[in-house]
Amino acid sequence: MGVPPVSQASGKPAGSKTAAIFDLIVSVSLVALFFGVPLFFTGLTFQGIAFEKQLYFYFWLLIGLIAWVSKGVITGEMRIRRTPLDIPILLFWAFYIVAAFFSLDRWHSFWGFFGDPSRGVVSVTALVLAYYLILSHFNEKRFKAIFAAFLASGWIVVLWSSLVVLKIRFLPAALEKFVPLSPIGTVSTLTTFLSVLLPLFMTGIFVLWRSDSQAKRSATRMLLTVLLGLGILFDLFLLLALYSFVTWAVALIGLSFFVVYILAQIVRPSEQLTWMPMLIFVVMLVFLMIGSNTLARATLPIEVSPNTTLSWSIAKETLKEHFFSGVGPANYGYAFSQYRPVEYNLNTLYTLRFYQGNGLFFEALASIGAVGTVLLLVLWLSFVSVGVYLLSLEKQRNKIYSLGLWAAVIMFLVAGFVASFNGPLIIISALLGALALAVILWESGSEERYLQLSLKAAPKFALALAFIFMVVSAGVAFLFVFMGKVLVADMNAGKAVRMSAVQPSDDTALLLIRSIQSYPQEGRYYTRLGQEYMTLANTEAGKGEGNRDNNRVADYVREAVRATEQGKNLMPNDVLAAESLALIYENAALYASDALPKAEEFYKRAQELEPQNPLYAVKIGQVKRTQGDAKPEGAERTALYNESKTYFDDAIAKKKDLAVAHYQLALTQSRLKDLDQAIESTMRAMQIDKKNVNYQYNLGVLYQLRDSDGDRDRAETIFKEILSANERLIDVRLSLGLLYEKRGNRDAALAEYRKMLEFLPADAGGNVAETRTQIEKLIQNVQNGTGNLTRPNQGQQAQTPVTPEPPVEGSEVPVAPVAPVQPNQSPLSPDQP
């Protein structure tokens, strides 16, 4: 009864064959991880390449875990390798879960934040499982397959990136729009990956020319050596071409580690190759002297990350209020917004919001607190001490593989302190770290110790293994279904965003609704749907009177509010969700008078979440002024204008060179009839933003309103200067015509009004036809002597800047910004009027 069935074909127990199949599946999954993570992307999702690689990692890890557990059930035992890092890993992992429980956003702390889920509990758990999967299934044959797969993957990345940087087309035009410049996510993280490849490529060459190398045939060895050599040359070329994106401390410290062990003869490659690492190190130093260059033919993106000073400031301020466990895993974006210093506004890119820190160390301080960071440092230090200790012992073992892998790991550890570190790098560094530890234990001849769970031993182990199998099976089934739904949701969202960039439509909104149906827990989809509906409402509202469907506009606005409110409810501490809802309500006020108080409420909530952002003070000030405009002349209106003025003053206090704040202050001062101050504020705005036609135009209007000595001449000069750059600006030409009327120069005024008619097609309908009728009335008033100097509001306040060319029937006239393309991009802009 206890004898397993025997296969008649081979004479071996059937269970051993099945176990061998599962063992092969483990090997395939590991090779797929090391080969595919650097390369995999689809370009079809909304969240981007980091999200795609994360799902790829989960998929192959789950395949490997299923095979591992299934093999244990077939063989009756499951072996988990014990390592020197077991206690630090488990302590860090346990505290990470605790920190997620006390997080300000538990959902995203558990699953990971939108765009890059690598900081979530699920991702950290997956990395721990990958560590034990690699260590527990390590053998020489499997390692060589994994190492070869990673070198091949790195070689392809180097070739791919070289072609892209040199702008050599190698893909059909239809596919190019889906292809990223960097397969690792950003150019900065690509250069870190390229730096890591250098010692690994050299290790590959050293192994090929080692006396015990299995590449006996000289032709094979030469071919592989040439390929790896080309990989090194192209790698060096990319590091030079992408000089400004390289964190040189990472590359130089890692290469120094590699060279020192060779010079000390602790690791001894073939004598004919010892020059190679030293030459590459010298070449890197030469690159530092060369500096920035123009080798890259492709247009490189502008990439920024918080510098060390800013990162430390964020971490320090966060620890004052969230000392032990931080704001929660994957919640660095909250900490950045809440605690960014006012000095950040001095940066020209002050509107950028960072969801990851500069290096994992500073990010950890803010997101998992002092305790979590200490545990992370203990894990890192334990890892490094084990590796350096074993690598330095028994130099007669000549640990060539270990040296290359540990040099790469050292680079990742340095990058963890000083460089951008996105999800793909976290996965790659964790995989290589686990492999490096397994290899150093193997090359050092360390004793292998395992935790064995056996169905054949005591009942408690049998129950434990059975329980593990049931939990893993249920968990895998759930995760496969869940990941599939998340992937489908994000691909629908990605398709919607691409379509919307060309032409927003009901179809784009429908795709976003499908995303929500597949993954209703993600607030970003609701926010993006609300932005899409508001864009559709503005598009419909911008149509001509005969083509506009007001009921449709109202429906779009209601759906925009409903969707964005749900996004805010799912992410109550997310500043982007708050500002998006505020912006929706502000624009909904064009269609519903009771929306402005809601806009004010959520702009204030956004200001609570990001108190040093001056744009929120500007927006609240605009809302207050609009509320004042709706009131009759009197104390209440004046009070609202004065309150509006205090918000603009606050924005200027936070950022003195914020042109839009000075300009909006000028508009409010003109309403308070303080024209001298309004002119002074407008001139300050123009000093900051000299090319802004809106500011120039309204300065001319303010001179018209004040009408002191020389003001008419100043206004005329400004209007003519604007029209010399663009003669089709209707409002400017109208103001110039009115100025001529005021001077009694009827012929000049008529000339300006008739010039306006030339830019408006006579056979046009809709808004254009209405505008032509109004201009013809202006001409008639001048001709019959009535004149046009009794225009409503003339002499009371500056005109709201309107500088587009004449609208064409059916054209879009959005009053809100177009919905953002990037998943975490703010819809606000300092250039908004």
C-alpha cells in the first residue's frame, strides 16, 4: 500500500516524474524572472512600465510557488532553506505589515500606490517569497541558466537603449509610440541598471576564460566573449551619452569594490584579463572629466527627483509627527505634500509632486518611520557583512561569480541612499541580492541547512504542509483572478487616455467606466473619469448655440462631480483627489451656481494636505472674487474682495515670483477701485512673465480705466505692441477702438472695428455670427454718432483676459485644463488665468 505506482515505460516511480516536472517549472519561472523583468513591457497600460513589470514579477513568482508547493505534496516533503538573514528579513516584513495597518491609506499601503505598486505589503511579501524560492532551489546548473539569462537580458537592454539613444529606427512606426526610451522605467534608473551590468559582463568573460570553463570550444568561447565585450562597449557609450542622468557614485563605488578584490588577488581572473576592470575604472574617471556631451541624438526627457537636502527635510518633518511607523508604506506622496518646505517654491518645477524619495533610505524614514528604517538598515548591514566576510575568506576558492554579483549588489545598496529607485530596480536588486547570497554560500562551501516539512514525519508537519498547500492554492487562485482584473482595468484606462489625447468622447468615458467595474477599489480611475466628463462638458458647452445640447452638458457635469467625489472618498488623504474635485466644482459653477462653495471647501482641503503650495491660495482667492462678483454692490461684495485679496497676498508670501498671483491680485484690486495698486501688481506680474499677452492686455485696460495723464498713450502703445505680434486678437483690437473713440478719433476707431470683421468669416454661424453682429452694431453706433463708450462695466474693473483667435463653430472652448495624461499628474498649472 505504501509503494508508489511505477511507470511501465521507465521503471521509475510516477511521483518522481511529476516532481521532476514541477522542478522544471520552478527552473523556468526563475529564468523567466531574471530574463523578463528588465525587458518586459506592453506600453498599453495607464500606470506605465513599473506597474507592468510588477505584474510580470507576480505572475512568474506565483508559477514558481505553485510548482514548489505541488512538488512538496507529490514528494511528501517541503524544504525551505535557512539563511543568515532569516531573522532580519522576518522582523522587517512583520513590521512592514504593522506599519501598513497604521497607515493613512491602508489600501495602497497593502497593494502599492497607483503607478508603481512596489512599495506595498504585497510586493514586499512577494520579494520575501522570491528570496526563499531562489535560495531553496539553488544548484549550480540552475544558477548558470539564471546567470546566462540575466546577462542576455542585460545585453538586449544595452542594445535596445543604444539604438534608441542614437535614434536608429528598428521597429515599425505603428509600434514606436508604445516603446519607452528606457525599459527600466526612467533614464535615471536605466543608468543605474547599466552601471550594474558592467561587473556582471566582466564576470561573464572571466568565467568563459577560466581554466575549468565548460565552453571548451574556442569558437563558442570567442563568440560569447565578443558579444559580452560589445555589451561592455555599448554600456560605456550609454553611460557617457546619458552623463547627466548617471549617479556616478553608484558606478564608481561598485567598480572600486570589484577592482580592489582583484588587485588584492582575493579573486583571480585569468592573468590575460586582469587589465580589463582597471581599464574600465579609468575610462569611467575619464568620463567624469569629459562631463556633459551631445552624443545622444534622441530627445532626452527632463527628469527630476528630490535632492538629498529636500529628502532629508521631508523625512525630518515627517518623523516629528509619525516617528515610529511613518505615514505608511507607499504613502511617500502624502509626506512630500504635507511636509515640503516653503523653500521648495523657489524651484522652477515647484508644481511637481514626488511619490517616491531620492533613495530608499530617505523614503523609508518618511513612510515606515524610525523603527522600520532601523530594521531596513539592520537587514542591509547583515546582508553586506555576510557577503563581504565570505567573499574575503579562503581566497584559494577564487569566487569569481560572487565578486561580480556582490559588486552589482553594492551598487544597488549605494543607489538606495543617493539615487532614484523605482519598482523595476527594487525587483531586480532583490532578485540579484538573493542570487548573490546563494552563490557566495555555494562558492564558500557553506553547509546547507533546511527547514523540512514532511508528510512522512510527525502529524504536525503533515498538517503544516497540507495547510500551506491549501493556503497557497487559495491565495494563488485569488491573486491570479485579481491581477487579471487589475491588468484589464488598467489597459482599458490606458486606451481611454490615448484616445482622449486625440479626441475626448463618450467612448473614452465608457472605457474608464469599464476600468472601474474591473477594479472599483482604485480611486485614481474615478478621478480620471471625472476629469474626462468635465472635458466632455466643456467641449459640448463650447459648441455653437444651435449645436449645443444643454441637457447633455448638465449630465456630463453631474457625472464628473459624482465620479470625482467617489475618487476623493476612496483616497481622502490624497491631494490630487482633493484638487481634482475642487477644480471640477469650480468649473461646474459655470452651470450650477451652488458649486462654488464646494470648490472652496475642497481647495481648502487640498491646502491642508499641501500647505506650502501657493496655487491653492490663488484658487481660493479666485473663488472668493467670483462669489463677490455675484453679489450686489455693497459691504458683502467688498468683504469678499478683501478676503480674496488676502489669499493672493498669502500666495505671494509663499512664492514671490508667482506671476499669476500678482496678476490675480491686480484683478481684485481693480474691483476694489484701487487702480494704482492694480497697475503696480500687473507690472510685477509682467516683470516675472514678460511674454504673457494677458498681462500686457490688462495693463492697457487698467491704464484706460485710470485715465490719468499719459495713461491713454500708454494703453495705445501696449495695444499696438500686442497687435504687432498677433493682429487677430479681437479683444485687444476692440479695446484699441474704444480708446480711439474716447479720444474722438472716429475714423481710427472704425478702422479697428472693420479690421475685426476681416477675421470673422461672413458665412460662419454660431458664436462667430453673433460676434459679427455685435461688431457691426459697434460700427453703426460710431457712424450715427451714438458711440460705444457706455459699455457695461467699462470704467469699473479690468477685463478678464481673452486672447484666443476668433472661435470657429464647433471648436472646443474648454474652461478647465485638459484631463492629465500621466496617472499622478496634477491638473493645476501656474499658467492658468
